[in-house]
Amino acid sequence: MADDQLINDPDGGMRRLLEIMRRLRDPDTGCPWDIEQDFNSIAPYTIEEAYEVADAIGRNDWAELEGELGDLLLQTVYHTQMGAEAGHFTFDTVVKAISDKMVARHPHVFGDESRDKSAAQQVADWEQIKAAERAGKAQKRTLDGVAIGLPGMTRAVKLQKRMARVGFDWERTESVLDKIVEEAQELVEARDHLTPDDVESEFGDLLFVLANLARHLDVDPEAALRRTNAKVERRFAAIEDALAARGKTPAESSLAEMDALWTEIKEAEKTAGDTS
């Protein structure tokens, strides 16, 4: 009865959510679908929810963001409930671990170090602390500990940042641009003369260098691509509207007609000052 009261208490807060998840996973009275899940089956939902949070932020949809943050929080609760069932960890130990980490990584806030230093110096200090943490986990190599499950471009940038810290980096952006030309030429050669596997490999090399260019330009490649995706969606929707006004669908149009409309829409956006 006490558990039911908590579950139905709108002011139950975090305890309420934890109890809801515990009940959902109860092997006798819980939800059959929730009971069947494990870390591997839930992980894709966790990634999806993180992207939906980013999407709401990108659209400045704060009401939507509230809901998406709740969905993401549920993922943490889900994983910690499964961890508790397996004896690995609990929600409380997870909270303790991240709290301890934040205190340890901010000695200029919670310790006796001075706050009188630049943001760049604070980032450098942060990286030194993280390096020490990796050493404590027997992660001795420069690239150890970069999560494999990250989006490809994000992981490429993180790998490049690690290598740059030990001096393996181009000093000039122009050198990266030259490398992009070189990799593009190798991709064309692979397309014309080599195997599909070679084409994939060369394409990956080109993407890796593009990620490096993004890093040198201080651009988030994932954010840049999301922005372009949104722009393409917006412009193609405008093409469809223009064709509909002519009594056509894209399938009934020609590439030349759609390309001309794309150019008109692009120029209209520039005139209106919309370059997003």
C-alpha cells in the first residue's frame, strides 16, 4: 500500500520514478516487455533519447525539452535498476560516483585551487585530471577510453583531440585542406580501379579528415550536419509546395525544374537573411 501511495503521489519526485521502474521490472507483477529487457536491448533507446534531447534544444522547444529530459532520465533509471538486480551498482552509487567525479574535477570550485585562470587553462586542467583518472584505470595509451558507441564524426574528433595533445596534429588549416584533396583523389581512384571494400575504406579516410577540418575550424561536425539536414528538409518541402502549385509532384517533375526551384528558394532565403 505504501508503494502504491508513492507511485500515485505527484510530488513523489525521484523516489517515485525509482519505485515505478522497480515495479515495472518486478518478475511476478511487472510489465512483461520491461522484464525481458537487458542493457543491450535498452542501449539503443538511450542513444535515441539523447538525440531527441538535442533535437528539442536545436528547435528551442522548451516544452518538448522538458519531456525529452524526462525520457532521458528514465533511461538512467532503467539501467540502474537492471544494475541493482544484477548486483553491479545502484542508482545511489551512480549518483555518488558522478558527484565525486565532479568535485574532484573542479578543485578550483570545491577545493583550494584558484579560480583566477582562463577557460582554456581550466580545460587543460580538466584534461590532465581525466588523464590521471585513465591512468588509474590502466588506460595507458593516448587513445584509450574514447567510447566506441559515439557517433562516428564525434568519436573521430575526440580521437584527434587526444592525438593533438601529444603533438600529432597539423599546425595549419591549409594542411588539412590539402589532405582533403588528397583523400578525395584516392577515393576516386578506389572507385575506378579497386574493390567496394577499398571504396568504403577511402571514404572513411575522407570523413576522418573532414572531421579534423571541423576541429581546426572549431565546428561541431554533428551539429553542422544536423543544421544542413534541416536546411535540406526545409528547402525540399518548399520545392514540393511550388510543384504542387503547378499541379505536379516531384516524381512528375524533372531534375532541371527542381534544381531551378532549389536555386530560387536558396536565393530567396539569402535575401531574407536566413542562412541557417
